[in-house]
Amino acid sequence: MSQFTPINIPEENNLPLVIHFTRTSPTFSRQARIEALEVLIDRCSRAIETCLEATDAALATIDEGDKHRASLNKIRADLPADVHRNLAEMTDAVRARGREELEVIGSNLRTLMSCKREAQQGLAETRRTA
């Protein structure tokens, strides 16, 4: 029977601290540490998948903005200057939002990948010790 007490997995921004605590805390039994690290690795994997899905959505936003901008440039001569400028600003804002989302996603992915590696290393170390 397992001695593992489920822990509440926090949001991704607390994962490095939780993983470090799990790896180093003397209060965990060996089996509890293994199970907790397995849960944390799974949590990181699921969060990475979510980030990848969000990346697709952000890229689609940028692509849509690019298409709108290209269409807008084709009809530029048919629009009053102020209308074209307003539409161009809105389109550029959509593209910028997509790029900002990609920056945040990239940062989250780097953190999650680092957390997952640390948890995997901790799991390997824990399994090696008797």
C-alpha cells in the first residue's frame, strides 16, 4: 500500500518550487517522492501540450491578421485614408496580440520543460537510491 498523500498541484508558476521541495524534502518517503514526482511529470506534460495547442491558436491569429492586412492593402485605393488607417491599426493590433501570446507561451514552455527535466532527474535519482 502506498504512503503517498496527494498534493495539490499548483499553477505552472509554482511548479519549480514544488518540484524542488519534492526532490529535497526529508519528509517524503522514497515511495511518496516517486509517486509525487510522477504526478508532477504528468502535470508538466499536460501543461506542455496545452502550450502547444495555444501556440497553434496564436499562429492562426497572426496568420489571420496577415491575410487581413494583405486584403486591406489590395483595396487601399478604394478606401478613404482614415478608414484604411483605422483598419490597418486594428489588423496590426491583432497581429501584435498573436506575437505577444507567442512570447508568453514560449516563456511558459521553457519553464515547463525545465521543470519536467528536473522532476525526471529527481525521479531517476530517487529510483537509484535504495
